[in-house]
Amino acid sequence: MSFQIDGTLYPDIPPPLTVVSLEDKIDFLARVCSAWDFGLLPDTPTVNEIRQPSWQEVIEACRLLTSPAYHLLRRWHHLPALPYLGQQLAYIRDDPNLAYI
């Protein structure tokens, strides 16, 4: 692994030193996306790691359909779009300037 795991992503258990298995990577990715959705951005080495082609299988398997960050990762990996099941805030959804963002 070319990055160090942020221990704050694991408030419930001791953070792992590495993530190797598919299950561990899915858990890590779900924690990264959840934190990201709340404004806690991952550091550059973490973003660089999860953008690697080797993470495509993990992203496909994760299916965190309520996470905007997860949908961004799907786009980065050129995976087919899936339905977004998260909250759509009317003051954002109906903003006429949204088309320009």
C-alpha cells in the first residue's frame, strides 16, 4: 500500500495497518466515502490509492448508493452510473445555476 490508513476512520475498532482482502477494502472505502460526504476529505495519498485501477472491483462491490463520494469514485473509474438513493435537497436540486457546476 502506498498510503497510511487514517485511524479516525475507525472510531469503533482499532484501525488496521493495511487493507488487503476485498472485505477489508470495501469496509475502508465505505468509511472513506462516509467521512467524505460529511466534509472530512481524504488526504492526497488516499485519493491517489483509491483511484488506482486495482480498486475498481472494490468500488463496484461496495454499492454505497446513498453516498455522493461513492458516485464520484464510480465516475473516476468509468463504471456505469447507478441510481443515487441519497437525499436531494430542494434548494440545491432546483437551483438554476446547478447546470453550470
